[in-house]
Amino acid sequence: MSSLTTFPTELQDSIILYLGPKDTLRLAKTCKALAKVTLPHLYHTIHLTWKATHSPPKQPRIASLLRSIATHPELAAAVKVLKFEATGFTARKEGRLSFPKKAFHVTGEDSSAALRVLSSVKLPDRKKWEDGTKEKDLDAIVALLISQCSNMQRLSLGAYFLNSNSFLPIALQHLAQTSKLQKLEHASLGADMQEYQSDVGFLKINAESVLPIFQLPNLRSAHVLLANTSSKLDSLPKSTALTELRLQRSRVSGSMLPGLLSSTTNLVAFEYDYRSKTGEKIDCQALMDGLKLLQSTLKHLRICVLPFSTDTLLPFEFSVDEYVDGSIGSSLKNFTTLETLEVSLSVLLGRFVSTAAPLSSVLPPNLQVLTIRDDLWDYEDWEWADMEYIKLFYAFLKHERWREVCPKLRTINLRLDQTMDDDWGEDKRDKFMKMCNVKGVKCGIYKLKVDEDEGVNGAHKDKDKRGEVFDAYFG
């Protein structure tokens, strides 16, 4: 009777793929021959989670992990996916972050291994790293762990790991300049914050922690929380492989985007989630200047404008004029490759209903899915109320000419953050969906939910690709 150890390596690998992590670990403990085959499978994907549901917070033994892969280079080479996640923490506790900045369960052997890694990587400012390692600084240990995974294809770092992190920028810059991380294709840095998770405004995240990834030659997608930066974005090297860029909760203004997008001109998907402070406007003309650099490749575009304020003023005490300057609609029609568009009417057509251009004059010809947001809905001079939506789309759909303007349009979505039962009651939802259905266009109306356990009559709960929970109505 044949033993598993006598099977060809390819067949062993195929069998192990059907095992879960626990069974794979048990198999690895049976003998040295199977351990050699199974351990690379165990180390392929490393997902480390810090949980605030415990007191003290539950923390993985990251220092021991660093020692293991430093001692066994074949395990470091096996790591393809590395994810750091923190759940249940807050940045608001007395103005300080409750997320632990020290690594727990660090033994003397772990510390010695970390110092050996430091010697092999030869990072700048060695004294700083030695001090961080000896003090069990979590940021230093995370950065050293990343430096050992040179075959990594996917990296995900939650926002709390970027907060006040002075080690990561040094490590990523060094690894990029020394041709490490050449196989990294997907990077998510700080992009785990959901759209209405307000803690991000209390985090201190340096954009220089993110920018080095744009130097990686094989990076295909980047989901990043890009905060204010003193760096010149137009000095970045060309990222020819990058096709998807999501700027999550960005503090980079529209005027800085042309510099960034000039280095990423092969983008197929671009998301710009702009968080402005009072008095900081989104410059739509500058935004469009940047988008024009993507005119021949861009298929998917999402623009979100949500102000951030740490003061006590309520949204309706501010004016839309303080946040939006101009519109992007006049040039959007020339984006012939664009298939999906998500944007607010304030950005697409401008602040004022009376001067807004008709949809037929701004929508690109090959658009398939149009999603309209109601960003800034609770600001005092916001004019795009429910009936204005209906009038705008009625004027667009009432004549069959819309089929000439956008012959491929098949879906219109409304993504509403305002009170559904106030401005968008059942009668207006039905009217809007019927208007679309009569013209052969699918319609969806979504209301972002703060508490996913609560429901709204007539709706079922849904999630978008960012994991946010919505009430969904379909026509």
C-alpha cells in the first residue's frame, strides 16, 4: 500500500490544497518529509488580527513568526499573502489611539532573531531600528517581517498599523530602492476604514508611508489611504503595470492629482474618495485635468466628496460652496472607454440646479452603469433634492434620444445617505423606478445603514464591495 510520502510532489501539493490550516498543521507534524511539503502551504497566506474584544487586546505572536521565517528562509520564500488587521479599536479615546504599539509575548530568542534580521536587511538609521527592536516596538517588528517576504504578491496593512509609524516609510523606501518586493502585485495600505468610519480623522498617517509602493514595477492594484503629503507627486516614477488605484479617505486635493495620475496613465479603474476640511474645496477643473491623462484607458470611475471636521459644528452650518468648485461634466463626454461612473450631481453638474447641463450633454457614450451619490445633502445650500433628481432623469429619459447618447446604458443607481423616509419616501422611490423601467433601464436605490441590524420597510440588506451595509430597493 502506497504511502503519501512516496507520491510525486505535484500530487502531494494537490492533496494538501483540500486540507484546512489545522489539518495541514497536523499533517506537517507526522514526519519531516511531509513537513517539508506542507509548511510552504501553511505560510502561503499569513493573516494576523489584533482584536480589541479582549483585555488586554488579543495579539498574534508576531515576533515569534519573524524568528521562524528568519531562521528558515524557505518559509519566508513561501509567503505570498501578508495581511495585518485590527478590529474593535478606536482613535478617539482621550485623543489617543488605544491600539497597542508594543508587541506582546516577545522572548529573548525573538529579540535576537530580530536583530539578526536588522543586520541582514541593512536598513538606514540602524540605531533607531535597534532601539525599536529592543523596546519591542510593534511598528518596527511589522516592518522587519515585511522585509523578509521578498516573494510576497499581496500586502494588506490596516490603518492602525500606519498610524504614527516612523519605521514603515524607511523600510518600504529601502525595499523599493534595493529591488525587493519585485513580485508584489496588490497593495492595500490603510484602506480598511469604511466610508463613514470617522476615526480616520484622528489618525496620524504620513503619506510617505504609502508612496514608495508606486516605485514597484509589477504593482497592478493599489488601495491606499493617502493623507496630506509634502512630497511632490509629479516626481514619482511611472507605474506602467498599475491598472487599479483607489484613494480611500484621501486628504490629497484635486490640484495634486494631475501629478499623481501622470505616473499612473494606464489606469482602468480609479476611485477618489476626498475628505476635505472646512474651506478646502475640491477643484473640479484640476481633478478633470488629472482624469484627462486617463482618458484613453479609464473604464471605471468613482468620486466621493465627504468633508471631515473635528469641531462641533453641524453639517448644515456649512455651505456646499465651501467644498465644491466647478464641475467635471463638460469634459466627461470625451471619455469613450468609460463604462461605470459613480459621482454626486454637485461634482458632475455643479452646485446649482438652474445652471446644470442636461445629462445627455455630459454622459460618455459607452456608459453602462451610472450611480448618483448625494454627497453634501445636509449642507444648507444643497439644491439636488429628490424632485430635482426625478426632473433631471425624466428630461434625460423621456425621449428615445438617450439611446443615441448612451446606447449601452443598462442600470441607474441612486446611492442615498439622506433619510430615506423623508425626501425619498416610498411614493418617490416607486415613481423613479417606474420611470426607469418604462425605458428599459434597471434601477437600484440604496440607503447606507449605520446599524446593519435595523431594517427599512420594503428593503433588503445588501453590501457593496467595500463591505458597507445598505438597504436596497430594486426596480
